Amino acid sequence: MVRYHTTTDKKVKFPASIMVWGSMSSKGVGKLHFNDGNSLLPVIEECLTSGQDFVFQQDGAACHTSKRAIKWMEENDTDRRGAGC
């Protein structure tokens, strides 16, 4: 008796993907940003360093808690809320 199939489909652990980042405030919603790279910091730097106050709402994703992301948030005195803060 064979407990497992001898031929199985290979699964890709991290398939190609596109990151989508958006923002909202009491003044309305911002535009969506699509990024096929592995970091949203360039988009965040462009959008969130305008001198206005903001809160970065985290969902606990690994990219939000990477050393690079945490360092940027600390250097930019970013108010963080949510999972992993």
C-alpha cells in the first residue's frame, strides 16, 4: 500500500507577485501604488515625507517589520500602530 502519491505537483513557495500600497485620510483616499520589487520604501518615502502628520498602520507583514523598514520608521519618527509594533 502506498501512503503518498509518487508523483506530485511542485509548488512554488514564493510565487511572483506585485505589492499594492494605498493610503487614506480624513481628506480622502490616495492613489494605489503597484510595485513588483521587494521594497515599498521608495513609494513610502515619496508619499509620506511631505511634512504632514501620518500614522503607519501595520498588519504584521514581514516586510513591515524588517530591519530596514523599522530603521526608516525610527529615523523618520513614524507613528506606528497595529500588529508587530
